[in-house]
Amino acid sequence: MAQLGEDLRFTVRPGEAFYIHSLAEPGPTLTVEAPVPVRSGDEVTMLGHDRPLSWTLRNGALVVDVPAAARRAGRYVWVFKVEWRD
């Protein structure tokens, strides 16, 4: 499992999705300042939250909007899934 700083970990399910594990509760946005394999049209969701999340790339960083309902869905870890679309 790769990591970024103290709070972010990364895993991949080849050919399907990239996962970002946040060990700290995110704020209104989650910024990942590392190359994340995300493309236009891909969907970002948070496990335990039933709606896709808005996201953008800014200066090479992935920025995910995390509404309060999504933040409440986590307890010890918040897992974001980047689902690759063809």
C-alpha cells in the first residue's frame, strides 16, 4: 500500500479502480497532491455514501468535494474510490 504523508494511503484494483484511504476525517474538500490516475468521465465515490462526488484537477492535484453527509459516513477511515470509465 502506497502512502502520502501521515494520513493518505492508496490501493488499486487493476483494470477497475483506484482507492484513496484517508486516516483523518476530511474537511469540505480532500486534496491529494500526488499523481492520481483519474481521467475526465471517471466517477469518484466514497464508500458508505450513495452519491458520486464532484472532483477536479488543480495544478496536478486531485480535489474532491466532500459534503457533510459523506464525512459522517466514515468513522475510522474514509475510502474514496476512483472508478475508471472507458
